[in-house]
Amino acid sequence: MQTKIPCVIMRGGTSRGPFLLLDDLPGDPATRDEVLLAIMGSPHEIQIDGIGGSHSVTSKVAMISKSKRPDADVDYFFAQVQIHEKFVDTKPTCGNMLVAVGPFAIDAGLVPAQDGETRVRIYSVNTESLVEAIVQTPGRQVQYEGDASIDGVPGTAAPVGINFSDAIGAVTGKMLPTGKPLDVIDGVEVSCIDIAMPLVMMRATDMGKTGYETAVELDSDRKLMERMEGIRRKAGVLMGMGDVSKNVVPKIALLAKPRQGGTISSRYFVPETCHKTHPVTGTVCISAACAIPGTLAAQIAPLKPAPQGMVKIEHPSGMILIDLDADFSNGKEILRRAALVRTARRIFEGMVMVPSKIWAGKAAAAKRAA
């Protein structure tokens, strides 16, 4: 016997995973985590008994519900399902999966489509922040086909606009969680920034790298990974996050000067492997850090004059662009706009099955309660 759960698999930006209605899942967090592990097939290196894709960017889950907040249409609750461990991390969010929330919400009937384009106000439960998505809906239908392209994804699709304006202190509550734009950990200068995503930034050269390596090259350097992980754990304590050894935040970025006409080059770690492209939330954080006086990012790629306009971040598969309007001068913490254009696609819809011994479903739970 197995329990059927309605499921839509979607690609959002350069991530992919199941989109589920929160009401279709167990209300108890521990049981819900067991269900998500079963859905993805964790813990197992190739997630053979589930629908996970054996990579951090394909072991993600989006849980969506109608929002009770007056300033939001839907709530987006994100879960990073660990591949090798029996652990579901709901502390971080994912900006790439966020790209697909608007289209999913409209298709699910949670948000009425407008003719032309539909603006969806999304409340990110994990980071307690608001994001606006602009979805193409000609004829009041979500349009997935189009001419927009993003590096790291083949082909083209309809554009989805994403605007972060409520991203400062997303997890720690502080833009500079350590109180300083620059710290030294294990003899290495780092910048710990929390805008959309807590991030520990380092110079690639300080870690013995150029900053232009491929993701595969970086992943194969286990000494580098171990050294960065040691720094990340100490940074987590300094950032007020405690023991982060079992958490995927804060993330890590190795920064370098651009060499392909961009603003800055980044190699982003999630954190156990190097991202093949670049995450949306990490893009917001690094681009904003370029405008924060004293950070490593600002030293490498200072934004002058005042940071308004396109910031281009080079990554292993190309480049990601963000429209930034911020003012962090003289102690200010103003983020007016951090907007990106990404794409999404609805890949599969149907039922995902979990063993009834893990969860027999809401009907069975109600029957037992009666």
C-alpha cells in the first residue's frame, strides 16, 4: 500500500524539484520530513528510490499554500533534502525554485491570472521576506514558451521577472551578521553578508585558486573543500547561527575579478559542491556586497558611481544579470530593487507515491483521530 500525493515537477531557473500543496502534506513537521525524504529517495547517493536527481540543485522541494497575509498571495516554504543524510533543511530558501512559484500558483488556481501578465506576491516562509514575481499570462493562461534564455539551461522559455526588495538580514536579521564588512578566519579574509542568503565570501586567490576553474575542477579538490568547510563552520558561529555543520547555510563564494566583461566572477558552493551556474539569492547577495563599503566584493568590483543598473556576475556556465538599486553608503541599509529575469517550465504533473508505513495520508489520520 502506498499513499498518493498530488505533485508537479518544475524547473525554476537552474534548479528542479517537486512542487506540492502544503495542505496535501502531513501537518506534523517530523512526519512531513519523512515524507519528503521518501519522495526524493534520501538518504542514498543516487536517490534511486525517489525522484531526486542526485545533486543539490535537483534535491529541492517547494511547498505552496494560499497566504493569510494581506500583503502576499501565496506562501512559499522551501526544503533542501539532503542526499547522503536523513535530513531536511528548511532554514535556507532557494531563489531559483522561487522563479517557478508564480507560474505554479496560477496553474493551481491560488492566484487568478490577468490578461497579459500577472504579478504574484510571494511570502518566503523560510526567510520571512516578500518577493514579487511577474508571470506572462496572455489570454489568462501561464505561458511557458518564449524567447528568454539563461546560462545553464538549454533552449528558451517565457521570461519570469523576480524582484527582491525585502531581502536584508534574510536569515540572521542583520546585513552584516558579524558587525563588520571584513573578518579574518583561519588567516583568511572573509566577508559575511546576509542579503537574500547568508554568504561567506573569500578571495579565490587566498584559497590557492584563480576563481575561473570549472565546477568539476573545484569539486575534485577535497583539501579545498575541507578548508572552506572549516572556515564556513567558524563563520556560522561568528554570524550568530551556531553549529552549522549539518546545515546548508551559510553558503560559500570564491570571488575574483571578471574576465568576460562582467562585474565580478563567482564560484558558489552549496556548500558541499560548486554550483554549476549561480543561484538567484546568491546573485542578490554578491551584487549587493559589491556596493557595501569594505567588503571583499567591493574591493574586487566596487560599484561606482552609486549602484544603480545592471550587475553582471560571471559563473562556471556563463553569466547572470541583476538590476540593482541600493544605497549602503554611510551606514545606510537601503535595497530598493534587486530584479532578475529568469525562466521556468512545468515538466510533470501527477501523483508521487510514498510508502503507507511512512504516512498513510490525511484520511487515515482523521479516521484514527475519530
